[in-house]
Amino acid sequence: MILGLRLVGAPGQCIVGTAVTLRQIRKTEVDDLASGDCAIIDPVPDDDERSGQTATTNADALLAFVARHGQRLQWILDSHPHADHFSAAPYLKGRTGAPTAIGKKVREVQTLWKDIYDLPDLPGDGSQWDRLFAHGETFQLGQIPSG
């Protein structure tokens, strides 16, 4: 399930490549072999908890993977908001222009987090993403339907 959605396709229609961060958090890239369109799911930046420093090595590795395989990045998808780490989605969008998306329920989480983390200026409308998917909403990734 991704954002309350499932990517479905015939066997062999898509491949999944993964990269692992220093914190052993998996990022996934899904692509449609026929069209060359792809999506990156749950990308995270490198982070060093001791120093508080972040880097883009892992996000850049995902972009290199996409380029090496001649793919076109169509979506950057967050499966859910992450309380324990940042998303590399804004960085990847800045490098590629690909739209970002998450499920609409992120607005409920943001409202909750505003109080828990004392973030009164956090917009609770999901405006940090380009698209908010409703539960059960479908979209295409090349020839791969979701739903």
C-alpha cells in the first residue's frame, strides 16, 4: 500500500530497486518497463544523529539509478508522514520537477503534530505536497494502474 493505494501490474511489468540509508531505512523506486516512467517512494536524506547534519548522498543515488536506467521520474510519493526522519521529497522535486504526493489523511496528522511538537506555524493543509490522494483514488504510472 502506498498512500492508501496499491500499485498493481502484471508479473514482470515493473521492477523494484532499493537503496538503504545509513539508518537502514529503505527507499523504493518502482518503474514501468514499457513506458520508462517511474516513481520514488519514501526517499530519505542521509542524517547523522550525533552532529545533526544531513546530506543528499542517498537521494542522489536514487537519481543516478533513475538516470542509469533511462527512466523518467513521474512521482515522488510519501507513504505517510515520518516523525522520526525528514523526507528527501522536496530535494528530489527541486532537482527534477517531479510532483510530490501523499494521502489526504496527512492533514489530520499535521493537525495532531502541531500540538504535540509545538509547531503553531505548521500548515495543517498538506500544502507541502503537490497532490493529496483520497483513499481509493487511482492514478497511472506508465501502464501500471494503482487502486
